[in-house]
Amino acid sequence: MRRQFILGITFLLVQQIFSQSDFRDGFVITKSRDTLYGLVDYKEGYRGYRICNFKQDKDQKTISYTADQIQAYGFTNDLYFESNEYNNVDNEPEIIFFQVLVKGNATLYKYHERYYVAKMNIKPHELVSTFDDSVIDGLTYRKDNKEYIRSLNYLFFDCEKLRKGIENLKFNEPSLVKIVKDYNNCQGVESVAFNERKPLFKMVFGVAIGYNFSSIGSDGFDENNFLKTDFSNSNSLMFGATFDLSSPRWLEKISLTGGLFYFYSDYFMENTSKPYESNIKNEVTIEISQLKIPLGFRYTFPEKKITPYINIGGSFTAHLSSSAVWLEEREFFGKVTITETDLEIGDHQFGYWGGVGFKVPIHNKMKAFFEFRYESNQSSSFEKVAVNEENSFENYQLIVGINL
């Protein structure tokens, strides 16, 4: 039942992510070269190559344009797409939206992870790089055919000084952007590099404070199962710092997120039993100072006054200091014996976590964030109590903080 609930929540979240609209300031260029300014739905991935959703103001009904209906569309100081013809996988002509990376005498297009170069009288020509594998004496050798070099030599034949640069060119987006800009410069034409308007990487740091609700469970107890009684929950403050690393130029809504948090947890368990005419009372006290390092991925929904996000990832927790004491009191025919044993618990935990939160602007570029997290961890055994025993820690965390 719990698994079905989690799968259901995951399905609803994924459906919500893909149904989100994100209208930003932009424009549409019609077939008659008229420019219409308004709001364009920002889509990452394949959807941006297929359709343009546009409205001239936020209250207007959305109009959807395909590539054969308009000349181009774009976002203010951001991405720009042009409609053009290319041959699809069936070698049939098809009009699609290409993302324009560089505009000039030579234009560099991107379609998914494929790159094309077009010139004034030349349709988009795909740049490709394939490999051939051959086996010689049991060893596999790979040859890079570098077809893109031959294509660029043909397309840029009228700029001889680029020949050496083309021969040594690597097949990646930054290199292709640079060589196309160099060609346009060679022709005395200034290039417009749309993708360079956005930073390649963006790092946001933050400070946070929170409240941690923690519980502990165990398996593999000793023969008396004295730990079977639940431990008391631990409630404590937590302090830390966070970071969020994104690449606005490549994929701005998904980022690498992490942090460093310190908190203290203490747990207590007490139970009694009466085997064989005796009374046995057990008490276990556990105290742990922890340094937690969560690391994961964040999906941020379209930015609004209140911007929600979701996180998922793994975590490592170092035990800076820990103690676990087992106090056993046995009464047998009026005689009381008290035994105190130090239990050895592990020095770290591994686990997974997930969370939901939202951000709100507070001053200039500073934003406050509020987040709820769930975390499950496993730690090594109480070595003096049982063999092959692990302790599971569950944490529920409420976190507030400021992104600097």
C-alpha cells in the first residue's frame, strides 16, 4: 500500500512538471516579417523544437504556432529559434524550429544534441562525427571519422586562415560556436551568440536553520529481544549551509543541490520483562552529534512570486561524537544486579532523502526558502548486542533559510 502511494505521488508530480507553463517576455516573427511582442511559453528539451505557445498579454488566450506557421520566436535576452527545413530520419523534408546558437553570414543551429550550419544560399547542413571499430589481434581500435571537419572545410572554403583551426577542432558546442564566430569575423560580419547571453554555470549559496524530528529502529536483536520496545523520538534544532549549482545555458530548471548541516540527536528506550521468576529492566540511551551532507537533484518549477521546487538524492552523515549505554537491572529472589554496557554504534550513516519547498524574493537577489524533507538512513550495528544488526534512522525536517 505504501509503495502504491509513493508511486501515485511520483506520477502526479511528473504529470505536474510536464504540464507546467512558464510564460516569459518574448516575441514571434511572422512569415511576413512582422514582430509580435508578448509572452512565450519557455520549454526545455524537445518541446521547444516543435511548437511555440504565445500570447500578447497574460489575460489573452494562448495561440500555438508550428514551425511552418511563423518565421521565428524567442525570449528577451535569451534563447532564439528559427524555422527551417531539414531532412528527417526517413530522409524526407520537414520544417522544424532550430535553436540558433550563432547568427551571421554562417548560422549555427542546434536540434536536440545535433548541430547544423547554414549559409545564405545553403540549407542547414548537419555536422556529424561517427566512429568505426576494428579488431586487430584481439584488440579493439576506434577510429574517429571526423566528417564534420570535411563539412566545415567545404562550408568555410572562402576563409583560408581557418583551415588549421578546423583541422584541430573538437566536436563539442563551445568549439563549434567559436569556429562559426571566427568565420563570420573573417567575412567582416558581427556574430550574435544567443546562448552566451546566459551564464554557463550559476552557484547560489545559502544559510539555513531547521527542526529535525528523528526516530530510530533496529533489527537482529539478541535472544531476549530487549530492544524490541520503540525508542523515544528525538527533536532538535539543526544549523547549516546550502548550495545550488545550475547551468542556465544548458538546463536551467534542474540543478545539483546539497548542503552541510549539524544537529544533535538523543534517543531513550525502556522496557521490563519477567522471565523465570525474575524481573529484568532494560534502559538504552543513545546520543549522537551529527554532521550531515545531503547531495541530490532539484527541479524548480516556473518562477513566480512563490516558486516551488522538489528535491531527491542521497546523504552521508558523519557521527562527530556518539555514545550508547545499555543499563540492565536484574532482580532474582530479592537479589538485584545492575550491569552497564557501552554499546558500539557505527561512525556514519548512508541514506536517501527527498523534499518539497518554495522560494520567495525578499530583497534584491536574496530569496527566502522554506522546505520539508524526509530522510531514511542506515547505520552499522550495536556490536555488543547482536550480530548482523543495523539501525534505521528516519528524519523529518523543517528548514528555513536565505539564499545569498
